[in-house]
Amino acid sequence: METILVTGGAGFIGSHVCVELVEAGFRVVAIDNFVNSTPQALKRVETITGERIHWMEVDMMDETALDQVFHNHSIDAVIHLAGLKAVGESVVDPLRYYLHNLTPLLHLCECMQKHHVHRLVFSSSATVYGPPQQVPIPETHPIHTANPYGRTKHMAEQMLEDFQRAYFPMKIIILRYFNPIGAHPSGLIGENPADVPMNIMPYMTEVAIGKRPVLHIFGDDYPTRDGTCIRDFVHITDLAKGHVKGIEATNQIKSSARIYNLGTGKGTTVKELLRTFEQVNETKIPTWTTVRRPGDVAVSYADISKAIEELDWNPTKEIEDMCRDAWKWQRLNPAGYVKK
Ligand SMILES: NC(=O)c1ccc[n+]([C@@H]2O[C@H](COP(=O)([O-])OP(=O)(O)OC[C@H]3O[C@@H](n4cnc5c(N)ncnc54)[C@H](O)[C@@H]3O)[C@@H](O)[C@H]2O)c1
């Protein structure tokens, strides 16, 4: 049985990745400093899977503590998800983002080299593409990062490519996520924003539960079928399964750093998402249409043919599933992971 270290394991994506890894037969070691999460998420992973997760509080800014994890566990491969992800915050406090998104990765690469762990899956973002010059967006699309968060992701990708070129045994898979939403169908784990949600789905569920009065629609005058932005929403469990495929692929590929989009390859408008949410959950979401948000692009969706072909990954869940599962998580956990 292989042991996978998941950094940021208590986060939205990390907790779902832990579930899928256990269900695919891996042993999981998860670390997190809980700056944007809680250990409860990992306890819920144990409830879902019925297996023990080896998890510990580790801040990856502390290289000695990270080294100790590699020393204490026989790690076969790593999925690196730990980091800060709020675009707006990264504009206001860019140095914090450069420090906290790049230093942990440097520490991780050093530890991996020292402990001869050569397989890594890294969480990047479609934000590195900037305004699309074509859709669907292939991995070869030019890079245009519009904010410090996006630049940390692109810098991290470049760091990894340089590392791989200099340290030949490394096999690195870089995953560029589009818009992960939804929750585990059990309703036990999901997205748990500490503050005002930055993304549409957690905002929508917080309106549905009565925590916020209205969902803002930022612009209905885009050149799209109903005037609202088009995005590539992908179910979080499909995205998490993509990481398992990534880990498996690192066993098969020759030494290299490879990049894959994870989305569904289909575009959905904000209004279509909203209508689906209302239909499948038999609820009504009050909305307020306002001006476009600076930096938003009209249409963005992925070309996922490379992931389908090379990783043998295929997302199976529909927008209906994403809306149903996100609402189930919110309904069962109106205040997130608080102790009742
Ligand atoms: N959610 C998205 O829409 C999305 C899209 C593209 C890329 N990503 C990237 O995927 C990764 C995971 O995203 P998420 O949505 O699960 O975010 P999240 O905030 O829920 O999870 C990140 C986790 O990392 C932990 N963490 C942060 N700094 C740490 C450190 N120094 N040491 C240890 N743990 C630390 C946080 O406590 C949190 O649990 C992030 O790197 C994010 O940038 C997310």
C-alpha cells in the first residue's frame, strides 16, 4: 500500500482528495496548519471512509517540522495543496502571498529531494491563463497572470519545472483547476469559507440558508447566451479523483513535469447555475444584478482532452449533482464545521 502525503489536507479540496485516496486504496498522511480549515474536516474524512487518517498540525513555513513528517513516515508521493487562495487579499497583501505560497513549496522540494521522494502532484489554477484568447482553453494557451495570487501559481509551476530539469528523478504533475464546486455526496465535508465567500456556489448556499440576503450577479451584459459569465464548474469529487489519477500517472510516466487542465470542458452561465440550483433544490435565491466585476472574463472553460487521454480521467458529475451536493452540505452544516 502506497503512502501519500497530502498538504493542506483539511481544506476544501484536500479533504475530498483524502477521501478519494483512501477509497482508491492509498494510505494517507495529511498535514495542515489550519489557517483556513479545521481538524474536524479530517475527522469527517475518517467517518466517511471508516479508515484512520494520519494527520498532524504542521506549518510548512517551518522546514524542520516538515522534514520531521518525511522522517517519521515512509512517503511514496505528495499532493501539495497547502496555500492561500483569496485573489482580492493577494492584491492588498501581495508579500504575504509570495511568502506563504512559495516558501512551503521550496521547503517541500528540499524535503522531497533529501528523502528521495520523487512523485509530486501540484495544485495550480486556470487563473494563470488570464483572459482567454480561445475557448476551450488548452494547456498550451499563453500565460497571463493578472494578480499576485495567479503569479504565485505561475511562479510555483516554473519553480517545479526548473527543479525537475535539474533533479532528473522528479515526476511532477501540475493540475490547473477550473471552478471546483459541490461537496461530498454524504454532506459531511464541503467548502467552509471563514469569511464572505469569494466564489459563487458557497455564496449561493449561504443565501439559500438565510445567512446572506441576496446573491449578486456581477454583470448581465456580457456577450454570452444570457448575458452572464460562462465558467467551467467541476464537481469536487471528480476533481479529487483527478488527483488520484495524477498520483497513479506519476508511477507510469518518465521523469518530467506535465501540466493538465481539470474542468469538465463545458461552459455554464451564472444564470444557468442559479436556475439549476433552484430547480434541483426546490428553493428560491433572491438576486441583485449589479455592474461587472473588474478582472472577470466573459467566457472561460477548459479543453480537458489531455487529462482524458493521458491521465485516463473523465469527470462524470453534472451541474445538477454539484448543486444538490453543495446544498446538502450547507443544509446539514448551516454554520460549517462547528461543534454542535
Ligand atoms: N478552490 C478553488 O477554486 C481553487 C482553484 C484553483 C486552485 N486552487 C488551489 O488549490 C489549493 C487548495 O485549495 P482549497 O480550495 O482547498 O483551499 P483551502 O484554503 O480550503 O485549503 C488550503 C489548506 O492549506 C492550509 N494551509 C495554508 N497554508 C499552509 C501552510 N503554510 N502549512 C500548512 N497548511 C497550510 C489551509 O489551512 C487550508 O486547509 C490551493 O493551493 C489553491 O490555491 C483552488
